[in-house]
Amino acid sequence: MNAFAPLAAIDAAKLEKLAEVTVKVGLRLERGQDLVITAPLNAVALVRLITQKAYEAGAGLVTTFYADEEATLARYRHAPDESFDRAAGWLYEGMAKAYAGNAARLAISGDNPMMLANEDPAKVARANRATSIAYKPALEKISNFDINWNIVSFPNPSWARQVFPNEPEAVAVSKLAEAIFAASRVDQLDPIAAWARHNDELAKRSAWLNGERFSALHFVGPGTDLTVGLADEHEWHGGASTAKNGITCNPNIPTEEVFTTPHALKVEGHVASTKPLSHQGTLIDDIRVRFEGGRIVEAHAAKGEEVLNKVLDTDEGARRLGEVALVPHSSPISASGILFYNTLFDENASCHIALGQCYSKCFLNGASLSQDEITARGGNSSLIHIDWMIGSDNVDIDGIAADGSAKPVMRKGEWV
Amino acid sequence: MNAFAPLAAIDAAKLEKLAEVTVKVGLRLERGQDLVITAPLNAVALVRLITQKAYEAGAGLVTTFYADEEATLARYRHAPDESFDRAAGWLYEGMAKAYAGNAARLAISGDNPMMLANEDPAKVARANRATSIAYKPALEKISNFDINWNIVSFPNPSWARQVFPNEPEAVAVSKLAEAIFAASRVDQLDPIAAWARHNDELAKRSAWLNGERFSALHFVGPGTDLTVGLADEHEWHGGASTAKNGITCNPNIPTEEVFTTPHALKVEGHVASTKPLSHQGTLIDDIRVRFEGGRIVEAHAAKGEEVLNKVLDTDEGARRLGEVALVPHSSPISASGILFYNTLFDENASCHIALGQCYSKCFLNGASLSQDEITARGGNSSLIHIDWMIGSDNVDIDGIAADGSAKPVMRKGEWV
Ligand SMILES: [Zn+2]
Ligand SMILES: [Zn+2]
Ligand SMILES: [Zn+2]
Ligand SMILES: [Zn+2]
């Protein structure tokens, strides 16, 4: 058994810089804050560096919950049928309690995107649904931005093999590591300063869009003619953002997007995905859906259509949008030409929309709005939040003002 | 970094048998039961085998919480001072909730017994105290035997190096693995049958002691002249035992002891330890204590005296006994001649007493007794439960009847 990543293939200095960026930029951990980490077992080297740097930053207690792909697969292969409706509610409730006590949250991503590709889709869907329900109290504290949180990635061998299938494992891990380091800006001399500059850029884009106050965005491209109405009193965000606990953090490392909340009832037309979506271990490709009154009324996928339809059946909000995001086609992640099969990267290579739960912070005074007020403004709610990619160098986007007039926002995938 | 145990040094067939004994003898996991596992990161190979066998036995959901020695050390070396009063209360409360929902509990032991030997004893004591307080709701469900539970061991390299300091790591791991396998009876052709026979032996010893109804045990040996009064309506147990959820399990793999509850107010005399005690990463050796009215009024140790005294100061119950256990000097673990620096093994090589919390099941009708009723019968309560070894081939034990008459129980460390 060789369960740990071939660390020799990973640049140690850059891995340490990634840990530093995670703590100082991603989380901006404050002295005395506890930190809850979830990570794949293989990411132990990164977890240890982050743990050390978190304590150096004054963390109270760092608690890591490791997930093991082998244990997950053992469940699918050996557990009785009734197992697939179960979830560790006690654990997620505990996490929600930790966040309620101002613990910061770090998720390290890097699972094999195809882990569950050969398992029974009905079991996958049941297990995901059970987990979503159990996770809801914790996820709400994250999506409502109660606390500073961050997602960062580790080049897990099983993920690297999927991204670079023709390379030996060590080469694949090395290439994925370098791609993660570049996208996370830790290949630069002063990553902290680089992130400050990048956050400024994204803040300028958000400010422009907030000034325009478009009531809708109109996407046109191959297979796409989609009007995404924006929520009333929506607010654009991008890069660093301030949580309700007052800490300004970068929830995603990397991030290239500016994003806001669509109106759950005002999306019309059809749209085609431009990259495959890796959803909890299965691949959904060539998605084509049609919206009426904000609701997906028709959904197809060349690959994974069954899984897609199960996702859409999760709850009423799963058929409506909770996010729309703009990313130029020339963004560094897109320019790398790598298909990561990982939403954190692929969503930052392309304009995207998300099915499901909206972010309350993407409203004016979002922190003070009740659930009813968010719903009244057009904010969607759901157990899920799944981003999928609809941008490319063939897609044009107009902003539609309240009076119906159109203004170019992107042409051929680039800001005008 | 080589964080995983050198698995080539561990007999794969015996490791799989250990997983089987854990699930079928140690836990007797029932169909539909969830299982919560705590384990050192290095024990991942054993965790995976146990996970598979648990699902094959019909487990609902197996959730593993891994602990990483490196992360613990990072805390001692880099965390701010106030960190050492913190504990992951949310996690332990969650575990208590899982047990309340009838999840079984498995602890895999194998941490480096000397992990914290070079850290500040004051910080170690504060961190342990904070954890003990946070862990109490979960520990109560275990010590009250609400659910089936088990502790089993994995030959962690850092532990193996401590037990066999003169061997190369792979040899040390192999030797420790074989010692664990032998003590856990998985080196036998049919380990399940071997455990059934062993449980019968221990049940016979318990039945004899329960028939005698001694009111005290009198230990005499080098440095020892100790009378341990037994609690009113105490009951002896050993081997398999039935939890309140109705499942008959073997809480410890290995186990060689029969044990009961001393009277918290009726221990008199002095006693010397016969083996070193490894307590949460520090070694306490050559303990000499004196009891008056059940309470330790004087305590010395040639090594680790400061830690010992901090342990005794945990709370009022920490100075009184919660367990007395009889193990013949010829028991297989003792006969191996190995000092394991691990209580699960060393306590099963020797007669021992435990500071702190008693087991409610060691009373007649223990399952139905309230805390007040347990206290009234002489049952001790405390945040801690720490076993230490007082038996050897130089120790004689008499049972003292209610009328004061003495009856030989052990001579030179063996049952009479
Ligand atoms: Zn997004
Ligand atoms: Zn999103
Ligand atoms: Zn014992
Ligand atoms: Zn004990």
C-alpha cells in the first residue's frame, strides 16, 4: 500500500508557501481562533504545515478530520443497503457548533474526481442527500459567511492521475502540484503581496458591476441563449471578503471570479456547459438545460445524465440558480489549458452558474437579512450548491439595465 | 517524510485476523449499528480492514477520527499559551451524541508513549485536564457501558521504537506486531474460538470471586502492604461483558484481568508500582504512594513525580481508587517479558489498581444504579481513570472476609 502522495514530486518550498497563503490570506486566522480542517488522508503533509502556521498565528486549537477514499469505497462495496441513507449528523452538528463558537473552517480539496464513477448512482445520490441534510447546519454558517473560511487544494495522486492520465504518477503529481501552486500564486516571490494586488483587481470589477446595477445578464454562445435575471438588491463580490465575524478572508484559493445572486424566478432560455462537471466522484459532461421562470424544465447531458437528474431532484431549489459568476477566458487557470475535474479550479477558468443555495452576502446588507427577506429578493435556497461552467472564448455577455437596454460586459470571453 | 508504518514488516494475514477479532469479538457489531473509530494516522491499514469488516457485518456508517502525533507536537511547539486550556468540546459532545444513538466505539491505540516526554509538564497537564472535561459526556457513556466498545492496538513505528530501542525500525515494528498478534490471540488457527475459551476462563475466575464476596484484598510484596477495601455490592468482571444496549462484547483486546470496584474510602497502607506507567506521553516510574481512608496522602515517583502529582490534583477523585484488577504473573503478556509502555498491554501483565473513575458495571445491578447510589456503595468518580501496575511474582494477595478472616487468593503472583 502506498497511501501517501509521492512527496518527492512536490516542491517543498512552494508547499510551505501554500500553507502560509492558506493561513494568512485564505483564512486570515486571528489569534485565539480555533480551526477546523477537513482533508483527504493524502494531504497530511499540507495539513501539518498549515497546523504549524495556524498555531504560529495564534490558533487556539486545530482539529483535523481526515477522509479516506478507501473507506468510502469500502462502504459502497460492502455496506448493507440501508447504510446509504445514513450520515454522521453528530459530526456535522458538532462542526456547526464549532463555527457558532467562531472557529474558522478550512477544507482541503483533492479527492479523486472519479472516485465513485463505477458505483451505483442511486446509492451515490442517496448518500449525498443524507449527507447534505446532515451537513446543512454547518453549511449554512459557511454560506451565510458567519466565520472566515477557505478552500485550498492538495495534489492527491488519485486526482493527478485523472488530470494527467498519460503520465507516470510522480510526474502527474508534480505537474498538478505546479498547476496548483501557479493558480494559488505561491510560485511568485511574494505571494502575500501578489494576493493583495489580485484582490484589488477583483474589487475593481465588482465595484464597476455594482455601479451598473444591471437587472439581468444575457449570455449568447454555441448552444446558449440565456437571460439570468439578477436578484433585487444583489451585490457583486470577488476576492477578499468580510465575514460576519469581522474577518476579511479569501474563501477560495485560487479565485478569479466576480459573482452575485441571480433571481430564482427570473432565468429564461437555454444554456450549454463548456467544461465537464465533476460532481462527488462522477463526471457530468455536455450539459444542456432549458429554464422557464427560473426553473430548469428540461435537462440533458451526454454523460452522467442520470446523476444530473438525481441532483436536480434533490429539492425544489436544486432546479434554480443560486450564483452567477464572471471569469475572463484569459484568466491564468483557463490559460493553463488544464482541465482539473475540480470545481474550485474549473469554475475559476470560466464564467459559471450554480444550481441551488445562494450566498446571503451577495445582497446589499446581506448580513442583516432574514431568510424571508432573502427569498423575497429572489435568493434561492437548497441543500446543494453546484457550480458548472458556461463560459468560453465563444461566449458574449451583455448587461441588461432596468429599462431593457443592453451594455456589453464580455466579448469572446473577455471583459470589454 | 515516511508517516505510514512499514507495512512490509507486518504480517498481512494476522492483521486481517486482528480486524476480524475486533469486529466479531471486541465489538460484536450488530447489523445497522454505526461505528465511531479513533486511531493514530499510522493505523490506516488496520482502520481500512476494520471498516470493510464492519460494513460486511452490516454497519450503518463507519466514521474514523484520526489523530496525528505531528499535529500534537506542533501545538506544543508553536501554539500560544492559552491554547493549552482548549479542547474540541464540539467533537466529544458529538461523539457522546453518536453513542447515545447506539453507535459502537472503537479506539485504536498505538501512540508513541513518550511523545510528550520533552514538552512542558504544566502544559501537558492543562491540555489533558481540558480534554478530560470536554470528553466527560462521551467517556461516561463508555465507562457506564451504555454501548458496546473496544480498544485494540496497532504497531505504530514510534511506539515500536520505544519498546525495542535497539532494533532497526522495521524489525521493531515486526516484533511489536507479533507481540500484539499473540496477545490478541490472532496467531491461533481459530482466533474466534480461542477468545470463546479465554472468555470462559475469565468468567470462572470472576464467578469464584463473586462467590467469596471478600470485603477487602490485602497485597503484600516489596514496598507494598496495602489493604484495598471493596465497594459494597461490588461485582467482579472479566472478559466478555454485556453492555446496556444488550450486546456482549470484549472491551479490551487483549485482556487477561478480572476486576472490580474498590471502596473509595477504605484503602489503607502503602504500595509500590512494579512496572513503569506511560501516561499520555510521559513515563512515571517507581511510584510509591500511601493511602489513608482511601485517599493518597503521600506520593513519590523516581521518574515523572511532577506529572504524577499533577494527575493526583486533577480532582478529588483522582486521589482515590476506581478499580482493582487481578492478573496472574504467568499470563501470556507477562510471560512475553516485553514492557509495552502501553496500559492496555502492561495492565494485562500484572495485578493493577486505577486512580479515578470506577465502572458502574462492577456493582450488582450496576446498570440500574444512580450516581448517588454508586457513591453510597463506595464507587469513586473522577475525570481520570489511570491504571498502574502493582503485581509481580513477589506479591501475595489474601482475600479478607467480612469477619476479618483471610483466605489466600494469589501466592507469588499466581492464583492459589
Ligand atoms: Zn463561483
Ligand atoms: Zn459557487
Ligand atoms: Zn484493569
Ligand atoms: Zn482500568
